[in-house]
Amino acid sequence: MSISAITHTALSGMLAQTSRASAIAKNVANASTPGYGRLNTSFQSVEPSGVQVSVNATDQGVDFATELTDLIETEQSYKANASVFETGADLWDVLMSMKRD
């Protein structure tokens, strides 16, 4: 796997977690809205490297404990992807400096 593919995968993961955080925010904001169905986010791996996000409304109500747990998981996943992206960018910089020398 190339460095650019690694950074692309990490970026795709960060975008997916951003979509998930948006769905969680909508769930919390609309928790007391009559007839509101909780938004559920699901991920699917896409070749060659990336994540496809699906956000679907359900007939379930909003549970704040579930939303908080999902938000913590989203934060950790985003941070992990950001760390991979930064590492890939650092490796790219090292390779470019070696090429110039």
C-alpha cells in the first residue's frame, strides 16, 4: 500500500466520523421532537481504500446514553484516523527530503 493510499484511507475515515458526529448531533437536537426517528450511521469498506457512510432514519427513539457512547467512540475513531494521516504525511515529507538529497 502506498503512502498516498494510507492518507486517503485515513481521510476517508475522518470524513466518515464527521458524518457520524453530525447524525449524533441531529439526534440530540431532535430528541424531544414528536415522531422523530433516530438516525443510525453505518459504515462499509470500499475498494481500493475508503469508507462509505450510510445514515438511515429508524423508528427508535433517542437515548442520550447511546448518543454519548457513540460520540465518544466517534471522537476516538476520528483521532486514530487523524494520527494515521499525520504519520503518512510525515513519511511523505521524509521521502521527499531523501529524494532532494
